[in-house]
Amino acid sequence: MQGTSTIRHWGSEDPVLKRMLAERGLHEIPLFRQDSPKTRAADWSESIRMWVELAAERDGPINPARTDLGGPEQASSAIKELARRLGASDAGIALLRPHMISAKADFPHRYIVSLVVAEDYVKVLEGALAVESEAIRAYVECAKISTALAKEIRALGYRAIADHNGTADIQAIPALHACGMGELGKHGSLIHSRFGASFRPGFVLTDLPLAVDRPANFGVQDYCLGCNLCAQNCPPQAIPASGDFVITEGVRRWLTDVERCYECSRLRDEYCHICVDVCPYTHKENGDAERRRIYKAYMMKRKRAGYRTPSWFIEDEPRVMAAADRARRAT
């Protein structure tokens, strides 16, 4: 199946980011620059090396003796349970479609398994560096789990290939949506009923006959029409108004201004995760009292710092908060 999706790369090959860097005379993405205080505090090179090396193991030999799993329903249950045993927080299944695949890729598989690894939401209280560390951890886990799951399916006698941050042939949002992993929020991320948008994805493509899931519907899209928290907290104001959306296959899609987003999410040293972290669905659907407590504490910090203030490193938090308090008193 030939892909049809033009996927923005997370690194310097992203065409929008490449142009922005050139216009500013930059030869390195500030978020990933090697001489920043962040890099001295936390080096991601080992994690990046890990998922790049795992890319070489995404495919492999198939057991010629197939295991009978008892039919698509039983096979789906077995694969989801296996994904969870390997460390996934949740998993879902859909038919693979061209718009889920990069235009540069061509896969013979019929099904896609989406798996997610939840992030520890308490990290939002520790600053941007802690949040970024948690995201990197989850990405590494997704690479490990998807690689292992594909290997297990091949051992059952079926084709299977992994996709993750080190391969990036799958367009995550439409695949996750089709697999029932959540609803699309106004901030452009998928919102899971238990984890909000605080998770990272991995994928496995396979020809093992599987029963597919339905897209989730638990009220997110309607809620987003009346909620402006992500837009009000976005430092570069990259999130559109509630009524500014398009409809794709019956699903509302709010189109984030990518260039504005990159001003804070790529052209600063600090990691920006604010739109995800302020979303009330981190506790609204799951009713988790602890997540609600963390959310309220985090929103108090956002209020003190100034809602559109970019995120801060934990070591800079006292300075940022003191400056915000002084400015507030002065007015």
C-alpha cells in the first residue's frame, strides 16, 4: 500500500523548520543545540541513538509455521494483551489506509496496531526539563515495545514491521484515531480517555487477521468548542479559535499554525508542552483525583507566571515566578 501523507519530520528535515532556520541563519535547531544549559543537565543522545539502532530491527524473518490464534477476535485480544505485557499503556487496531502512511513508504500489510505509553503527569510540576525527559523516556519505550511486538507476531508466522520515532513512516494522529485511542483535540493532539494527551505512540503493521476497533467518542470534540484553555495558554498563539476548524471524514480538525508553534517549540532551548499539560481531559474523563490535584497546582503556576509565558526550567522557576510577581504588583 503506497502512502499518501506528507509527514513533517521531528528534526531538521522538516521543510517548514528548515526554511525558518535558513531565514534566521541558524545551522542547528535551538531545542536540540549541544551547547545549551539544558544539554549539560540532560543529554538525549543515548536515547536518540537507541531508537535509531532499533530501526534496524523493525523487520525480520517470519516463522514458516503459523500459530492458529482462533480467529480475528481472539487474535486481537491476544495482540493487545501482549502489547500491554511488553509495557504499552493501551493498544488498538485498525485497517491500514494510505493516508496513515508517509508518501515515501509502501507497505504490503493490511492492519495497523497502535500502542501508547503514558507519560507521568506529575512531571509538569517540575518544569520543562522534567517534562521533556519524560517525553524522551516514553519515546524510547514505544520504540522498544513496537520492535518487540513485531518480532513476536513474526514468530507467530505473520508479517509484521515496527514503526516509531526512529523510523517515522506512520502519520500518528489518523492511525491512533482509527484505532480508537482517543479523540482529536483543538490543540491538534489526540486525547485519550485515561491519559489525556500525555502519551507517546508506537505502531506495528501486520497481515495477521485482526478484528478492528472503532474510533473513540467520549465528548472531547464538543467540549473543545467551548474550552479555550490550550489557546489561552499557548505562548505564540498558534491554536485557532473554537469555530475555526475543517471537517475531514466527519471529524473536526483545528489546524495549528505550525510556524507560530515552532517559534516556541523548536526555536527556543526549552521544551514546550503547555497545550497538552493545560488540557482538563488529563482528569476530566478518568475522574482521577490525583491528576486533578496536579492539574490545579500546575494551573496555579501558569497563572502566576502569566498564562502565555513560555515554560521554564525547574532551576529557573524561582526567578521566573519572582519576576512575574513583581510585574503583577507593579500593575
